[in-house]
Amino acid sequence: MRDDQTELHTFPVDAEPPQPQFDIDPPPDGGYGWVQVGAAFLINCFTWGQTASYSIYLAHYLSSNQFPTATPIDYALIGSLQFAVSLLIAPLVTVAARKFSTQPPMLLGILLQTIGFITASYASKIWHLYLSQGLLIGLGLGFIFVPSTPILSQWFSKKRSLAIGISSAGSGVGGLLFSFGIQAMIDNLSLSWAFRITAIICGIMNLLAVALIKNRNAAIKPPMIGFDRKLLVRYDVGLMLAWGFLSMLGYMVLLYSLPSFSESIGLDKNQAAAISAYLNLGIAIGRPMIGLTSDRLGRIEVSGFMTFFCGLICFAIWIPARVYGVTIFFAIVSGAVVGVFWMTVAPIAVEVAGLNQVPSLLSLMWLTIFLPILLIALKLRREGASNEYLYPQIFAGLSMILASLCLLELWRHKHGTTLFRDGLLNWRRTAQV
């Protein structure tokens, strides 16, 4: 289906889909849309970019005794809680954006994020971190990113993936800046001041983004349903949600394990922080390139290939990595492809459900990937083994490969065949004979 078309709600799997309806005001594919790319870049930089640098906090917590009663699982759960809470509240935020427009929920999110950082700077017990760095910052993330994610799809059609690729590179740039910056602030100032300075920077830059952002809801008329059951029962939607679920399993394990893995093979704290920075450098370089490629070669096709490639290099490069240079190489290459979900989820949602259904479908997606985000990657570690991170490495690779198969089936479904369903029907017919 064309990007500038929308689709009626749902239809039986074996029936012909209804005829699409043309957008009354198609995306301009430029103009003020490039300002929206800049605003989205800032949002990604100072929400997900900052959050991606939690691996630096995690490495600091694991190597220090600042919270004596805490366990490694506590620290990993706090980081996962940031992601998970932001996704869990997606239906609520979607409804709030429908009632109050885009900016008010985002302003509330900035307030919650800032309070979260400030209160974390005064934390003296582990439960303080759960409430501040986990819950409050997670709520702030959700109220900022959920209303803003569908915006670029409203402004672009032919260049949609490129625009989203450029904007999502902001998370890589932010992760790169914060990975070096947070480690330097912790070493030269303190953990408390690292939180406070981060609060000021993120608050100011996100306010600038909110001042620039502008939706096209009047033209698109999205229903913005927090939990659309009609979408949920569709086969193609189910495949897309399965892709998100599985790819997030691998994404979280790789993102949070890589700095600690670096220390486990003998690298020092500064080198481990550099590995996290190189990962984010790969994100910043790779996402615009993948966006440009997917606009030309197909969003589902390119996303599926990159997801598979990420799983493959987990086995081919990450498992054998034992020296700094190889680990840097893996960090850059994996960074370029590991987050392909975040930059292609909205364009693929347009192809699956239509432009006006993107907020509703994304709300379902955020709920779907809630459980993978809560996965505790460190639980898979084999402490004391020669390769502590072998199980996380295998887990991440298999998750990505299985996720790519879901997109393969989605591609086949859109082209008139369904690999898994037809295979099951053939097996049943053979069994009956």
C-alpha cells in the first residue's frame, strides 16, 4: 500500500482488504517537515540518547559500593524500569495526546524527567534509585516520546525512512555525548552532580524541541486509540508485534551487556565507557544510511535484513571478541544495525495499517515490547566462567534472527503468501491423509 494512503480497520485474513482511502492532505515531504526532523533529533538525543548511557551508571554501580545493600539485579532492573515504564503508559499518553494535543503531555514528561534526575542526585538507598532513576525518569520518557513518535510520518512519504533515520540518529549522538560526559562527571565531580547537570541539559533541550514540534492531526485525523483490539487481531499486525518483541530481547541484552562485557575481558572503566560511546557512534552513522536505503529498497525488506545481520554478527564477532580493537569494531557495526527497530517501526506501521492508524498501532507496539524491556540481561551471566557473557551473546543473536523471520513472513504476507500459516495448513492436510 502506498505511504500516503490509509486503510480501514480490519478484515478477515482470507478476505480481500478494503479499498484504501487517500489522504485529504498528503505529506509535504519537506518544507517545515525538516524542522520536525530537527525537533525529533533533539528529543531522541535527550531522551533515548541519555537513557542509552545508563550502561555507564550500571558499570559504576557494579564496580563501586555506593549502595551496599544493592545487588547487580537491582541495578539492571532500574535501567530496565526506565524503558519499561515509558512503554507501559503508552495507551494513557496516546489518549492524553488525543485530548490535549502533542505539547501538553510532552511538557509534563520534561517536568517528570527533570524531577527524576534531581531526586536521584540525593539518593542514599537503593529504593530511592528505583523511584527516581527508574520510575520518575521512565514516566518522563513515556510522556515525551510517545506523542512525538508519529509526527514525522505525518510530514514525509517518499523520504519517510530517511527523515526518521536522521532523527533517530539523535539517540546515537546523545548516547555518544552522555557516555563520555557522564563518566567524566562521575570521575571529576560526583555521581550526584552528574545527575544534576544531566537534568539541566535535558530539560532545556527538550523544551526547545517542544517549542518546534507541530503535528498534522487536523489533516490526518488519526483515531489515536490507546488499545485498538481491531488492529490486534490482524495477522500482519501480529507479525509486526512479534518482530518488535523478539528484536527488543536482543537489543536490551546487547545494549546493557556490552560495557560490562568489556570489563569482563580485562578492559578498564574508561575503555568500557569508550565501547559504549563507539556503539552510539555506530547508531549515529548507521541509522540515516539505513533510512535512505529502506526508502529505495523497501522498509520491511531492509529492516528484516539488518535485523538478521545483527543476530549474525553476535555469533561471528561478539562471541570471539577478546581484545579492545575487535570489541570496538563490534560496537560500531552492531550500533549501526541493532536499533533498526526504532527507526523503522513507524514507517512499517504505515505500510501495515495506514497513516492515520500509526498512533494506535504504535501504542500496541509499546505495550508489546514492555516485557522484553524488563528482561534482566545480567541474569544470563555465568559468573566465574571463562566467558561470562556467552549466554547473553547467544540469546541476543538468536532473538535477532528469529525477529528477522517475522519480517520475512510479513513481507510474504503482503505479497500474497503466508509462510508460517500455509506451512501449518499443509502439515495438517498431510496429517489427515
